[in-house]
Amino acid sequence: MSTEDVLRERYTRVLERLDAACAAAGRGREDVALIAVSKLHPAADVAAVARAGQVDFGENYVQEALQKREELAGEPACRNVRWHMIGHVQSRKAAQVAGAFALIHTLDSRKLADGLERRLAVLEARQPVLMEVNVAAEPQKSGIMAEDLPVLADYIVENCPHLGLRGLMCLPPVFDAGEAARPHFARLRVLCEELRARLGLPLPELSMGMSGDFEAAVAEGATLVRIGTDIFGPRPPRT
């Protein structure tokens, strides 16, 4: 079986699981978008999954993402691909990501918001963003603490007119742990509901859930699930 056939088969299985998860949660399949996480996988694999019908792809590293976009610029199947930045963005790289992604999932500081805003003002562009929340207050992880979320949200709305705040994102403390991650997904949903009421904004997006736990995330209201391993296979080491 060719690499493209393997990728297509894995992708189809993920779609079947996502269909089942939405049905089990009483939600429409159109309410949950799949982000295929292609981090550290070659551009050729992205093209193969795009040919299978996938549109949204997530990348963790700025330079890798921009390089893949360049490599795939002439690939017909990738003409309508939407790229998502799902990894931590250092504020010094704000100018590189501003306006370059369909959605940035990991805004977590005023400094990054300011950097994005400055570049977007020059570009006269608007950038949809999610705020990343450190739902379990883990000191080693990026993401804003839940108690600081309202202050940052207020700052973005009041001072960053080129940023479009769309919702929240999280990485739970237990990876690919199925139901064990569910309380953290529920926490993010509640935080988003509270923020929606505070700001008077729709905040329609909840980015949460990966290969081993996205069914639990869908049950708790995820609108974007980020699946890498179950589509692309084990991640190669970063060189």
C-alpha cells in the first residue's frame, strides 16, 4: 500500500470516529471542524491528505509552517487549504504570523497581542485569534491562567482592533487520555460561556481535543479538534 493510500485510510477512519462522536453528543457534524495536525510531517503528506478532502491543517512551528506553505503553493489540492497556528508563538515572531494564518489558536499574552496588532495595522489586515488557557494551571505550560483571562480579553477588545477574538483553546494536563480529559474540556466551555457574557461577543470557537480524547471534547462542545497522530502516524523527531 502506498503512503498516500495509508494516509487516506487513516484520514477516513478519523472522519468516521468524528461522525460517531458528533452523533453520540447529539451535535451536527457541520458544527465540528477537523484540524489535521501536520507538525514535523513532510509537505507531501499534507498534499496527500488535502487530496483526500481535508482543508484545515495545523502547524506548531512558525518557520516550518511558512516553509510548507511555500512548498505547496503550486499544489492544486492545496489551493484552498486553511493553515492554523496551534503552537506557542513567541512575541518576537508576531510579525511573521500576523495575517499569515486562518486562525491563531495560542494568543496568551498582552505582549503577543500588541506585536500582532502592530503588524496587522501596517498590513491593514484582520487576524482571527483564540486565547490559549492553561486550564490546569501547570507552571511548565504556556497559556493564560483562567483568573487572568477576563483582563486579557478586555485588553484585546479595547486595544487591538485588528484582532478578531473567536474563542478559547486548551491543552489538558493529560494527553490522549479519553474521559480523563473531559473535566478540563468542560472547564474551558464554562470559561468561554462566562467570557461571552462579559464581552457580549459570540466567541463561537472551542479548540480542544486530540487523537486520544477528541470524543470527550466533542461531548463538551469542541468546535475545532486537532488530530495529528491518527492521520499522519507517529511524529518524526524534530531536526
